[in-house]
Amino acid sequence: MKEEINPKNKNILYTGKGDNGTTTLFHCDQGRISKSASIIEALGALDELNAYLGVVKVYSLDEHLKIPIKEPPVLKAMASQIKYISYDSVLSDIQQTLFIIQAQVAGSDIVVSKENLKSIEDVLKMISDLLPPITSFTVSGGSILSAELDFSRTLARRAERRIVQIEVDGIKKLDEMTVTYLNRLSSVLFAMSRYANHLLSIPEDHPKYNK
């Protein structure tokens, strides 16, 4: 699914063909399909997640948060050397991968690579090594960035559910790497949410289940 351009005026981002509630996909042999179709819901969930991560990325630029990377030292004298990866670069990489998934769902033959998956698994491991293990659910909030990342986590979960649904319904079979990436994505967004509050010296809040 993509935004259509009016052939009569290429500056107008519509054709009017979708006014009847239908749209098209890449390499679609069925012609136009309903915008309420489950595959369109899956694409919409991915699109919403990707767009919202753009908002989160702007907030991350304001906070200048970084994740330290401890690399194996070449020499003992370099043992204390630490490099960093910024929040906005992680989020930008995720956005690029989501475009790959969107294209794949829509019919393209491009796929998520092992490198795409490893990039977020590495971030997840780095943060996990820096934070105490979680023993309870957390209450979203603390800082704006943390709350935005936690909300993005829920959008990632919804996108994952929509993708699983089109597979269960036999509409589209995606490669295992794509499904694994989406499952891992919500975890890394949650980890980044926790670490954001940690870096900003904001303690975690947990549900108290008061009666």
C-alpha cells in the first residue's frame, strides 16, 4: 500500500481511486482490495508504528541519550575504552527496517536480514547488561521519552499481532526473520524506555495492586 499520485497533477497526492474504500498492493493479482482487509490493517499498524517512532526520535534528540558499547579491547591499555550509540540512531535504523517489512507485506521480495535482527538484539543485550533485572511490571511514565518509548512498544506489539493474523489466515507467509524481528522490537523499545529513565535518574514505578 502506498500513497497514490494524481496523474493529472503530480503535485496532488491522490488519484481518487480509493474513494470507494479500496486500495492496491505491489504485485497484487487480485486488483483492488478493501481498505478493511486484514493485510491492510497489518500495513497500517506498521505505518503507524514507523510514524510514531519519528516522534520519539525527535524527543530522543532533545535528551541526547546514549547507550555505552563495551567492545573487546585490542590492548590492555584500551580496556577502559567505551564507545556509544545514540538513541536516535537506533530508532532511525528501526524505522528503515520497518520500511523493509512494510514492502515485504505489500508484495516486495526484499526481506529482513540477519544483520537487521542482530542490530536490535545487540542493543537489547547492551541495555540488559546495564540495568538490574526486572521483577515486576512497570508503570509507564517518568520522563516523556520513556513514556513515548513505552507507548511505541504497544504499537510494536499490535503490529506483530496483525502480522501473525495474516499468517494464521493464510493471506501472507512471511519469513521467520521478519516475525522474530517484530517480536524482538517490542522488547528493545521497552528496554530503551527503562534505560531512558535510568539515565535521567528517574526511579521506576511499579503497580501496587491496592485493593
